[in-house]
Amino acid sequence: MKEAKKKIQKDFGVTAGLLVLSILYTVAIMFIDVRPIGPQGSVVGFATVNQYFHTLFGTNMLLYNITDLLSIPILFVMLGFAIVGLVQLIKRKSLLRVDSSILILGGFYVLVFLVYLFFEFFVVNYRPVLIKGFLEASYPSSTTMLMMCIIPTAIMQFQRLISSKGLRNIVNTLCGIYAGFMVIGRVLSGVHWITDIVGGILFSATFVMLYYSINQWVNSKANRASQRSR
């Protein structure tokens, strides 16, 4: 029991560390090597690094459009888990009887959406290219953040929901390939600065670790309550 408690504390500690790192990284981008290297004279942090990678990869709008199109299925993954929760709510007739991991996942989705909205209004960087003639917020890469938030948490859910080990491994492998292609595709498309991609990964790691930690904590409490009731 004590070991489980220590592990949960360690998990939350890792989450806090990732959050601090994400914030420090974001602040650094706002103040270090900030120069107007973007379209329409937009300023960009870590300008030397960002300009190097943007020149290296160039811009591939076809790849941008492909990754944009392939980001749609992730919305159906989220919808699928929402339907699972809704079915449980209807059958069990109480929100408290819905699986805790599904409820936590719902809260997780809300958190990711709120962070996305925050950076749409609090712009750190604009894209290195104009999209349909307009400057768009680019930090953190929303596609990267969405992929690296939704896919890992979906894999955690599949570990619980898919009983067949073989099928589970196939599904999880396909999910990993999908997420990897989307992130790499976003880098190579050149529609984000490299620091935007890194920022998306950092924030995603923070949120996924938070989701995992809360799940472990809730499960631990449920196990202790179950043992006391015996």
C-alpha cells in the first residue's frame, strides 16, 4: 500500500515537473532570440533555430493538407469515448456510476480544449507561412498536441476495453503509427516552427501524465475502499 502511494506521489511529481518545464519553455520562446523572421514581419523566439529548420524542411502544402484531413479521425475517437460514457450513464442511471476513467477522460478533453483556446488568444508565435492569406497562431502546434494527447489516452483506454491481447496490440500499434506520421508530417510540412512542435509535445506529455496520475490515484482510492468493506 505504501509503495503504491509513493508511486502515485512520484507520478504527480513528474506531472508537476513537466508542467514547470512547459511553462519555462514557453516563456523562453517569448524572450530569447526574438526576431521578425516570420511573414508580415511577425516576430519569432529562438529565431536562429527556427529559421534553420524552416529553411531545411521548406514548405509542403500538400503534406499540410493531408495531415489536416487525417486529423479528422481523431475527433471520432473522442466521440467514441463520449458515446461509451453516455451509454454507461443511460444504463446505470447515475453519473457517479460511469467508469471513473471515462469521466476523467472527459475532463481531460475539456482541459486540452481550454489550453488550445488560450493559445489562440494569447499568441506566442504565428505560423511561418500565411494560410489563405492570413497569419494564424502557431504555438503550440495544435495538431501535434491533439495527436499526442488523444492517442496515448486512447491506448490506455484500449488496454481496459479490448480484451483480446492480439487485437489490442494491433490497434495500439496502428494508433502509434498514426500519431507518429501526423507529428512528423507536421514537421515536414513547414507550417509550424520547430519550437511549436516541441511545445505541443511538452504540453501533451504534461496533460497525459496528469491524466495517468489522476487515474492511478482514483483507482488506488477505490481499491482501498473495497478492501475496507470486506
